[in-house]
Amino acid sequence: MDKPIYLLPVLGCAAMMGLMMLMMRGNHSGHHAVQPQPDPHTQEEIAMLRAELATLRAEQDRANDSVERAGRD
């Protein structure tokens, strides 16, 4: 009679884990919806920011090149 009592926590834990997995599966079923497209104004703003970033990177590269040339002289 003592041996089955020791198995109860193990079986209870396994059963609870199984129930939790089933509950989690049900909660995640609606997360695969299609993402809405951003409005055109946002797309234009992103394009402007990317262009500005490219300009700033080019200026930084030119500044780094001039510092390297000055260090060599």
C-alpha cells in the first residue's frame, strides 16, 4: 500500500503538465493572423529615414577616410 502513495505526486505532475500543454495550444491558435499593411505615409517616412541613414553613413565614411589619411601624413 505504501508504494502507490509515492507514485501519486509523479502521476499528478505528469497529468498537470499535459493539461497545461493543452491549454497553451488553445491560446496560441489565433496568433497566425495576417499582419495589416502600414499606411502609405508610414512607408514614405521609412523610405526618407533610410535615405537619411545612407547619407549619414556616407558622411561618416568620408570623415573616417580623411582622419586615416591625416594620420598617415
